[in-house]
Amino acid sequence: MVKVYNTLGREKQELKPLHGKNLSMYVCGPTVYGPGHIGHARTYVAFDIIRRYLESRGFNVKFVVNLTDIHDDMIKKANEQGITIFELADKNIALFFKDMDSLGIKKADVYPRVTEHIGAIIDFVKELQDKGFAYETDDGVYFDISKFPGYGKLSGIKAKEQKTGTRVETDKYDKENAKDFALWKKQKQENEPAWDSPWGKGRPGWHIECSVMSSKHLGEQIDIHGGAVDLIFPHHENEIAQSEARSGKEPFVKYWIHSGFLNVDGQKMSKSLGNFIQIPDLLKKYDARTFRFFVAGLHYRSRIDFTEKAMEKAKNTLKKWDLFIERLLGWKDGDESKEADAVVEKTREEVNAALDDDFMLPNAWAALQKMQTELNKSMGEETFGKENGEHALDFLKQVNKFLQAFKFEQEKSELSKELLGLIKKREELRAEKKWEESDKIRDELAAQGVLIDDTPNGTKWHLQQK
């Protein structure tokens, strides 16, 4: 039984999709006015792990990630660059897909673009107006939050706090006060991107897009809606209001799941602080496996602090897993052990129990680390056989279906004759019990990026991850 923390209700609830094992999942995608940063990477890796885990548990997940290609920020950025919003969008969407591939993120089933759904958005707004939930002004069409009694049920913000006649004309929003929000914005200048509508030329508001695209691709009611925690209000609150007002069906979303913030060295990431890290720059220094491992080390709802120290720790811990898996891949000798198999099965139960409890990865890692220690000890005592190794590898491959950080190929790189000679010389010294001299050679090899692992099956070498 999988339980998820539902922001709507602020409690863990058993995951029961609307349609058996078929699970609909919508995650708010990027506004493509610039390249993605590590905050985006954290969010999309976290939801990739959640999606993959649910699939590993037998759910048939239909996964949708939208692409916001019309927005106030996009218009501003396109004007600065002297290009159209469509050219800006195409350029940054290509970067987004490249980043997602680099991070090992599984492709969504659908990536709907706002500008491809203008007709459906106009129809949606017209329905809201016909039902009395929306009104036209001289600058656009607005949703009247006073007409929707359930407003505020996700965020806790009350509609009664609204000042009469106030509304939000831009995509910038007061995070403290509930106000009527724009569904459609009338064109103010001729050079602004605009489409024909019953209210004259204009463009969609920010919030309406996700309600339209999720209903088109997943239905009027969906199982899971995800995004970063800063989207709870106003974006997701407004999605609920306009979606349920139009359809008359409740809930619009059964389970709301939100990921935590990412800080850099204890501070909010911003260009002004000089700590703004784009995804390609991240991957120049750390590979995708290390970043995924770093994200997986903390709970998806927690605030993550990205630091050099934390990344180096993740990198070094992953090296140990690489070495452990290489030992398992090359293991041939030793007596088969029922105890070793029992350790693996106990760990499997603990990992599944942790992840079934709102994807509690830190608890899963604690169990996995304990297994690694116990199995290394068994290998050291030669109470571990080839089938034991295969059993452990099979389990770790199951974990990797959602983690996507382990590798299961033995090192194929070739060493120079000089380095191979040093390894052979060290083995001879160990056979003669000349420990001090053999340790010096180990250090010399390590300085050249070759890590040594002494096993009951002989000396194994492993290239240090760069």
C-alpha cells in the first residue's frame, strides 16, 4: 500500500487512483524564457524518481509536463533579445529537453505547449463567464474568487480577505492576499503577441493554461498534480478554483504533491547573489548520476542545500557503491549463504516500506547502506557465493529502475603496462607480507586515479570517478 502526503488536507493518504491501476500525473513544467537551473533539476529529478517508483509498483502512469511558451517574462525576454516569443520558446525548449536527457529523466507521455491550446483556453474562459464565475473588464477577463466557496482549501488563504475590486493584471502575484486573477489579458500594444477572442485580441493568463491542458490530456479529474512548493499559491489554488467551477466536479486533483526548495550554500539561488547555477554548468562539474544520488539522499518535500561539500559527499558515497557493485559483478568463489540472501530480502522489504511511506528515500538509504556493510563483511569472510552476488545484484537493479544512479558494467578501461606492473608488484609484496611497501604502491596508484580493492577473489582495481 503506497501512501502519499497530500497537500490538500495536509496528511498522508493511501494512493487509490480514480481508475484502478491507471494513474494520471501532471507536473508543472518550465516557463521557457531562459535555460533551466539546478532548482528545476531538483524538482524534475524528484518527480522522475516518484514516477518511476510508482511504475515499478505496478501503476500505469500517464505523465504530462506542460511547457509555458507565452508569459509576461517571455515577452520581456524576447523583446530584450530582438526575437519573437516563438523563437525564444523553440530555443529554450530544445535546451530543456537536452537537460532532461542529460539528467536521465524519463520522457513525459505528452509535453503540451500553451500556444497550441489557445482555442481550448478561450472555450474554457467562455464557459466560466457563462456560468457566472468570470467577468470582463477593460483590460481582460477575471475569475471572481468570491463566487467559488472553496477558494483557499489548498493554501489556507481565505477569499474573504480580498479587498473589493482588487485584481491581478500581470503574472506577478501578491503571495499574501487573495485577489481575482486574470484568465484572459487584452492586448495593450500592437507588438504584443495576441490571438482573436470574444473579448478582442489578447493572450491567456498564467493559471488557466494548466487547467486546460491537464483536462485535455488527462481528463477533468486527475490523480496526481505535482510541482514545487512555491506553486501552491497562487497557481495551484487558482487551478482548483477555475477547474472545479467549470466542471462542477470535485476534486479536480485527488493528490497534490509538492517538492521542497533548493538553496545554494544556505541561501536562495539568485543571479544577484552570484549563486545561480544552470544545469549545463552543473553537469560540467558533476555527472548526472551524482546529482540524482544527491537528490535521492533527501526527502522530496525537504529543503535541499546544494553545497560543494554535500556534492563531494554524494560523489564519494556513489564511488563506494560503484566499487561494491563491481565486487558483486566479479564474484565467483565462496560458499553460498542463506544468511546473505536473508539480508538482501530484509533490505528489499525495508526499502519498499520506506518508499511506500510517501517516498521516504532517507530511510531506504539507511537500509541499503546497512546491507552493503553486512554483505561486504560476508565477502571478506568468504561466506558469500556467486548466486548470493547475483541475488544482491538483481535487487539493486530493481532499486535502480527508479534511482537511475547505479551502473552495472565492470570497468572496461585498460591500464598502462606500468600501472598493471605496479598492481602485480603490490600483490607480490602482500604475499611476502611486506605491508608498508604494498601500502605505498596503493597510495601511488590512488594518486593516478586507480582504486584498489582487496577481495577473497584477488585484487580488483577501479578507476576513480572524475
